[in-house]
Amino acid sequence: MPAPQLALAAIEGAVNRLLSLDPETVSRLSKLAGKQLAVNIKELNMTVVVAFSDRIDLLLPDESVLEKSSDKQDEWDCKITLSLWSIKELQDPSRITQLIKQDKLDVQGDMQIAQDFSSLMKELEIDWEEHLSHYTGDVIAHQVMKTGKKVHETALSQLQKLGKMISEGAIEEKKVAAPAIAVVHFSDQVHQVRADVERLQSRVDIIAAKLKD
Amino acid sequence: MTEQTSSSTTHFGFKQVESTQKASMVADVFHSVAAKYDVMNDLMSVGIHRLWKRFTIDCSGVRPGQKILDLAGGTGDLTAKFSRLVGPKGQVVLADINESMVKVGRDKLRDMGIVGNVNYVQANAEELPFPDNHFDVITIAFGLRNVTDKDKALASMYRVLKPGGRLLVLEFSKPTNEQFAKAYDWYSFNILPKIGQIVANDGDSYQYLAESIRMHPDQATLEGMMQDVGFEQTSYHNLTGGIVALHRGFKF
């Protein structure tokens, strides 16, 4: 069974289902219709193409397609090459220039397509209560959502409490972890040592060059 | 290699029939199964045929504005996706020799809202009614097996393909593992016709399906046939242990 196709079909189905739940999707997608965005993930050595129309199609081009496209700069409207580890950082648009400089992100073609796609997913506003009410009726849907929110908030607050308790226990009582301030101080010291070593290295290089002359 | 065993007879499943009769006999099979075609495909392959078709589209390298021929397009699974990928400036032609299949495909796609860049043509793969060098991509999924003269059909596809274009043939093939092949044979001849009888009320058509798969050329033979008519850089990719193979060839 072609497993990557199975995974992609599942993701494609889920994404389109989500998009269909927001009535604003149609107008947002129309801006992207006819465009193709290729996303290359370095660690997986894998390129996924997102093709936009009145919905989203995900393609997994095989080697022959990729070989052919490498000869043509304009094969995709936009191509992004990124590392798995930088995906989270991409959520902050102000980090993009820095990521490009650090070679963690490479963008070719029309960057606007990637930004529009990101907005499309971020700005999804789904009225879950409204959709649920089609199956259960308004009253039950309202109660379910109200209870769901309460459970979510309680779980979140309990998790925060638990996290705080574990963190205090590890730092203050068991002394198996360092407090945040100590970690920052240690990082500063490491940076200082690195800078000192680099300075020393340049001095040694200068002396070595003089001795050679 | 050609399917014709002598000048006047050919295979129809395991039977020998007059070459001139095969097209109408295959047509009868598909007239009979057209209405339940999608349900049966899902049942027989446990839905995996959708992944095989996805893989075919992944290998097509299709771009907006291109012209695609979905030959033996049946109920339009490939056409639906191609239509979105080529966009309003592109064109997809769903061609099938069988009128019932074209009708079912056209109704299904129109119900899905797929209109504008799709044309429907009832056409014989051996004598395609299109100009030379016309299409960027040609696909034939689970159709070549039923064609009487495969060499003629491949040559016809070569003629209508643009230089630089590619042909993708998705077809049942020979499983690569012997034990797996035995289990697959047992399933094909014992279970498959029964499912056909229960769901489509037509066991004979599905008996033909199983037989026609066994009579179809294996991976290497089909690749050779593609090369013989002029396709270059040919290759094939086995899917699900070789139950199905995707053959690919380019015209330069």
C-alpha cells in the first residue's frame, strides 16, 4: 500500500473538512486558486505540493517530477525549503528574515503565496456550536460546548498547577534541575567563554603568521 | 507483444473470441457494472484503488494550463482531481469507449460541481480522435487490459501526446511474491465474483475481471510494448506487492 499517499490523503481530507466549516474560506481560497506551493522538508527529503483551487489538493511528486522541475525555476509558484525544527519558529513572521539568514529557511518564487496560505489556516474561524447543533439541536449543542469549555479550562489550570508543582519539586526540593535564572547565567558564561576563545584563537593566528614571516 | 493470439482471435478473459467481438463483449461487461462501478472498486480493493490513483496523479507532474487525456476514464476519479490541478486555462478530456461509463462519469462530476474545463468523449483507444501532439499528459487507469489491440492503442496514445509529454498506465499486474500471488489468485477467483454477484448482481463480469488480469502482460512485457511504439525513459513502479503497476513513458 502506498503509505505516504495514505497519510497525505488523510491530511488532505481533514484540512478540506476544516476549511469547509468556515464560510469565509471560499473568498480566502479564491486569492490562491490556480497556484501551487511546494514545501520541501530537509530531514525527510520530501517535497509536498499544495495545489489551490476551490479546495486544497496535496501532491507528493515522485522523483521524475522533481528531477524535471529542478531544471525549471518556475515549476512551482513558490517553493519553501525548511527544517522540521524551524516549523514552530515560522509561526512568528518577524523571525522569517532571521531564519533565511541562518539557512534554516529558503524561499523561492512568490513569498505572498506562502503568507496567504499561512493566513488561510490561522484565520480559520469555526463555529463548532453551530455545526454541532445540526446534529443535536441548539440546546444540547450549547450545553456540550459550555461543558467542553469548562473542562478545557479546568484541565488547563490543573496542568499548569501540576507543571508548577513538578518544577518547584525538581528545582527547590530534589535539586535535580536548575532554576531559569541559573540557566540564563550559565548560557551567558558559555557565550563569554566562546567569545574569549575566539579572541584567543585570532591572537594565536596572528602570532603564528608573524612567526612564519 | 500483442494480445491477439492469431489474426482473427483474441483473449476475452480465459476464452478465445473473434477479435472483432471483444470490444462489444467488454462493452457489455461495463454496461452491466457501470452503475455500481465505484462501490465495487471500493469493496474489491478495500479503498486502496484511490491510493493507486493518487500515486498516478503524483507522478503526472501536471501543471495549471495543461491538456490532460484521462483515457478509459470511467467514472472520473482521475479527471476530478486533474480538473482542479489544470485550472480554468487547462483542459481535461475524459474518454471512454463505453457510453454507460461516460454517462456515469459525466453525471458524477457534474454533481460534484466539476464543469468548465472537462470534456467527455466516447472514443476507442486504438483510434483516438485527437490531433497529433495535443496532450501534455495521458493516463489510462485500469483500461488497457480491456483493449483488443494494445500495441495499436499505445501507438495512438504516442501520436496524440506532445513531445515532452508523459503517458501513465495504471493497470493490474503480476504480484512479485509467489505466496502473495497464490493468496491473491484465491481471492480473485473465489471471493471477487461472489462480491460482484451480491453487490452488482453480476458475478460473470467480475469473473471476467479476474481472468482478464491474468491474461494482461506482466510489468516487463508492458514496458517493452511501450518502448516498441516509441516511448522513451520508460519505467514501472509496483504497487501493493505488484497487484498493480504504474508504467511511465515519455515522448521526446
